Amino acid sequence: MSKSQQVSRVLFRALQGTLKQPKQVLIRYISMDTQWPVQASIIKKLTDSFQPSHLDVINESFMHNVPRGSETHFKVVVVSNRFDQESLLKRHRLINEVLQEELQGSVHALSIQAKTPLQWSQNASPTQSPPCLGGMAREKTQHSEGR
């Protein structure tokens, strides 16, 4: 695991006193410094919009055919009371709306897991992301080989 992956998985108790259930707040984050501005922006926007009881923002760019240090592929796990009574599709739409600027910019792929606190208490493990199949590099190779 790379240093940036290790840092992104650091747990900290944040926003205590600003959330309704501060004792249960766990947010995985990467430092809010300028080294990772896209990830920092995603964390801030999701936190401000959903007041999550749990938030994972995982930069999965290292799993793809992109330059080292890229911020192009993310997985977010958002657990919020705001999702009560909302369909899965609506939850995804809400998150996509909040991250519209990032999705129109450098973020190429966003995996979303949006759960209610009850759903999270029943299954608190994020799904594993599938391996990269090569993306554009694979398509170029297949094209040049005449496939």
C-alpha cells in the first residue's frame, strides 16, 4: 500500500459537536492540504451537504492506468440520515449533484455507496472495487491489433 493510500485510510474523529451523533462519527480522510485538492473538495462537500455519520473518500486512481498521483477515480461511502426514505437512485443523484463540479472536471469515475445509518449498522463493509480492465490503454492496444 502506497503512502498516499495509507494516509487516506487514517481515521479521525472530526466534526464533533457539529453532528447529531458525534460519538459515532468516523471519517476516513486524506490531509486537507493542497497535495490532494480534489479529494479534499469531495470530503468537504459531502460533509457539508450530508452531515454523515460515516464517510469514506478513497482515491482509487492507483488501480487504473493513469499517471501516479492522479485524482481521477474515487469511491465514496456516505452514511447519512438524509438518505432515509430516499431510493438508491435518488441517493446517487443527490451525491452526483453535490459533486457536479468535480465530475465535470478531473474526476473520471465515481463509485457511490449511500446508506442510511440502519443499513450501515446491518452491513458496515464497503464493497470491493473491481480491478481495472485497462480502459483507454486496453482499447488502443486492441485497436492496433485489429480486434
